[in-house]
Amino acid sequence: MKMKYTALIVTFLLIATSCHVSKESQVPQTSDKEGTFRLSKEEKKEGYKILFDGTSMSQWTSNTDEYVLEDGCIVMYPKTGHGNLYTKQEFDNFILRFEFLLTPEANNGLGLRHKMVTTPSGYDGMELQILDNEAPMYKDLKPYQYHGSVYGWIPAKRGFLKPAGEWNYQEVVADGDHIKVILNGTVIVDGHLREATKGTPADKIPATLFYEKGHIAFLGHNSVVKFRNIRVKERFR
């Protein structure tokens, strides 16, 4: 009980942490004097566009009751226990860059090429895990359930996630069935969906893995998680 109480206090303190850029941040980013995120010159040249700049959630839809704009972040405050936030736009092949901060025991998901689910909870697409790997409650998970994994299919390398309360920088490349995840500068996933499912009976392979196009989504799991500085590059091939 004491450990749970301590975790709740830590979570509260992390919620109060500002989302604006600090001088101590080691995450590559650009912002103006007001703290609004801006693309770097290199990202502009490469064709990235901003999905969230810290001032508006106008490019997102669905569960804007639990995912809210707060102090330069999108913050998930669970009420029902689950809840999904989707980009209004659909994407096929893309590179996604974003930053996230986990509270203790936090659990969320990153949906790729998702269909929009209108029920209070549910999933219809590929999911990459977002998880506080070091929380004791997750010590017995399957390898493909830890942070960055293509949930259920491609396990991610562990040991590169920063502790709860610190910002992480992640890049996700979705190129056909090739999925690559780079966490804080280290490649933790680099695999192909068709290779990962090889040998699995066809009726056991969800069609959702192979959607060619869909929304990018944050998939809530009853945890407080923060996101900021979200940008995407489309059709890079």
C-alpha cells in the first residue's frame, strides 16, 4: 500500500511538470519564444509537417475528453480507463517523430494505420506498445509486450527507455510491412510484418496488421501519459 501511495504522489508531481522546452532537454527540438514547437530547417526541407505544436489539437479527433491540451502537451487523463485519440488525416507510408513522458506504471499504445473506433474502447489496426518497462507489475510480460514492440508480433530491444518522468524521443518508420522504431537514438525494432507472421495459420493473423492506410492514434490504457512536438513525413519512398 505504501509503494502504491508513493507511486501516486510521484505521478501527481510528474503531471505538474511543464511540457515546454527547457535548457536541460537533450531532445532535438525547435521552439519560439512562446514555446510553440517549430520544425527545424532540416525537417522543413525534408517535407515534415506538424501534427501537434503545443498550442492546438485541431488535427486530432475522437476522445478529446480524456486527451487534453495542457501546458504545451497532449495529456491523457483517464476517466473510463481506455480511450483513443486519432489524427483527422489518414496515412499510408510515413515517418513519425514525437516525444512522450511516462508516469509510473504508465501504459498506452501508438496505433498505426488505424481505423477509427467510435465505441468507448476498442482497436482496429496495428499497435506499438508505449509502456513503463521497469515497473514491477510488468516484469512477467511477453517479449512482444514491452515498449516499442509491434504488439503481439515483433519484440523490441529493451534498456533504452528513460525513467518515468523524463522525456523520450521516438521515431517510427512505417514503410509497407517494414516497421522500424528508433528510441532515444537507438533502433529497438527493425522488422517486417510478413516475416514476423510467417508460419502462423492464416486464420490467426489479424487483417488489421496489414491495413495499407489509416489514422495515427494514441490508445489509452488507464494511465497518465504526455505527448509533445509531433510531426510526420508522408510518402517518403
